[in-house]
Amino acid sequence: MTGGTAARQTVLVLTPYRRVLATEGALRFTTSAFVGRLPISMISLGIVLLVSARSGSYGLAGTVASAYVLANALLAIVHGRLVDRFGQALVLPLAQSAFTGALAMTVWAVQAEWGTVAIHGFAALAGACLPQLGACVRARWSWVLDEPRSVQTAYALESVVDEVVFVTGPTLVTFLATAWHPVAGLAVAGTFGIVGAFTLAAQRATEPPARTRSRAADTGPVTGSAGDPDAKPAMPWAVVGTLALVSVALGTIFGSVEVITVAFSEEQGAKAWAGPLLGMWALGSLTAGLVSGAIAWRTPPETRVAWGVLALGLTTVPLFWVDSMWVMGGFLLLGGVAIAPTLIAVMTVVEREVPRLRLTEGMAIVHTGLAAGVAPGAALAGLVIDHQGASAGYAVPVAAGVIGAIAAWVARRPITSSP
């Protein structure tokens, strides 16, 4: 391939992204959401680094981080409902302020050695208050764009941004906590959150209308009386519930592969290379996300969801027999190709099926499914690893991929036929 041909193909891939980013206000809210989302990939690791440095206990560090993650997963749906009802301009600053205060109290409790109950309590409160900026920015894209292909491109862009967040955030928080001070990583993460959430909330021109401010017609059925200002469209639970189950399977794959990769690297005597290996997985996803967003898909998104989650699970099958770091990196790069296109397809179905006035809530439900799958996936993989070794742990993501694909395929008919 000549340099000119490669350049032309690169331009063709990037053109759809330039087009959606040219939408008035889009670059500003995307940039704000990127900065505000960095804490998502920094806080739990920052808690582990701080607590372990202060107490010397990785066990305590793990339980405190788990309290934060679980509270965040449980309250994500509530955040989505509040944003849909009252609007991002009101909810985001309040949630971010509460999150910042709770995070500061968590750090204070650790530093002052207030005891495990206080530390876990403040960490859980911080997780419960974390704003759902990923759902908010995708809701904005759905509001400012009318053409379905453009919305898909925007969702692909956000999936790429997510990958950048999860590649950049852990590296940054680890560097700050180890080279400067254990509190530094959390302090910088909190600052990113304040800047991102407040600047996003201030951009009113691209904000989707709240239910209390809008009685616009919606394609979904409406509950409540016609004169009730709080009446809201019905949530298509058959679709959203299925996608949440698929998301749990995806989260299980993510959580298990992360733990298995660390264990595999340790068995190979190169534990420090676990990060770069997982970076190859993220790189595959990022590349596929860019390409996926530039394609005019003829295959329905619900079909892509089913094939994607199955492919993500099955690409881990060869890893049962891999005993080389280089080969492992190649297979993880290949397997990562299925991540972003699958997540894009999931969000595309949500955007198509969920009424606009409940879109943030619908996306928060899907994100909750992802978060809910990570912890059990990691735990199951750890249990298998303890008894059978790292390679045997790949049975967990394979099983999760098959279960998620079955759920998606069984539900294809209701999804396709829903109004």
C-alpha cells in the first residue's frame, strides 16, 4: 500500500468524525465530558494505592475500592432518572459537588485512620454520588443529531474516548501516587471531575430538555394522565432488560480478562507487563471503534450485539494454550477488536428504542450492567486461577460470551418488532 493510498483511506475513516464534531457545540461538550470522565478510570485504583500505602493492607484497599464501585453501580440508574427529570444543568453540579466532598472525606478518613467503617462509608458515598457523564454526553449526541448514521458515528467516537480514558487514567493516577504522593492521584482525579462536570452543565444549548421543562411528543407510550406534568414515556423493559443482561456478560468478560492477564504475566515472571498487555486489548478496541463508526452498517445493531459479545468471548479460547507474552499480546489485540463495535451497537439499540425523555436513564441501566458484571467476573476468574492456574481462568470469559450471545439472540425478535 502506497503512502498516498493509506492517507486517503485515513481521511475516509476520519471524515464522518469531523462531520459530527462540526455540529454546533459538539466539540465543546465532548471535550468537557472527556475531562470529566477521567475519574472513572482513576478513582478506584487511586483508592487502592492510597489505602495500601497508608495501611499496608491490599485486602483493606480492595474492599474499600469495591464499596466505591458497587455504590456507583447501584446508584447509576437513579442518576439517570434525575438527569432525565430535572436536566443536566441542575443535577450534574449537585452530584459533582457531593462526589467531591465525599471523596475528600474518604481521603481524610484514610489519612487520619478513622477506622474501616468510616472509610468504607465515605468511599461508598463517593461512588453513589459520581455523575454519569458517559450517559449524559451520549444523550446530548442523540439530541443534537437527527440522522441515525451520524448518531452511530458519535457513539463510536464516545467508545474511542472511553478507551482513551481507560488507557490514560490508570497510568496517570499510578504515576502521581507513586512519584509524588499517595493522595495526589485522587486529588487530580477530583479536579478533572469538577472541571468536566461543571463545564458540561454550563453548555445549555446542547442539553436535552428535562421532563419538567418539556412536554414534547414522544414515540413511546406515556403513563399518567394527559394533564400530569410529570407524566413520562414508558421504558421498553423487554429491550433494556435484555441489553442490561448482555452488558453484565460484557462486564464479566472485562473483569475476568483483567485479572487473568495479571495472573498470566506473573506466571511468566513479567508481572509488570500486565499493563501493556491490557493496553493491547484496549488498542484493538480503539482501532475497531474508529473503523466501526465510519461504516454505513446494513446489519441491524441487535444482530451486531449478539455476534459481538459471542466473538468477544470466543476470541479468548486460544488463550488456554498460549504460553508466550508476545503471542498473548497478539491475541489480546485481536480480541479487543470486538469490544468497541459491540458497545456501539448496544448504545445504538438503546438510542433507537428508548424514549428521548428517558434516554439518560436507559443508558445508565446499560452502564450499570457493565459495572455489575466486572466484580463477579474478576472473582470467578480469581477462584479458577487459584485452583487451576491462569490459563484455565479463560473459561470464565468464554462462558460469559456464550451466555450473553444467547440472551441477545433470544431477544432479537422482540427488539426488532418493538415500536
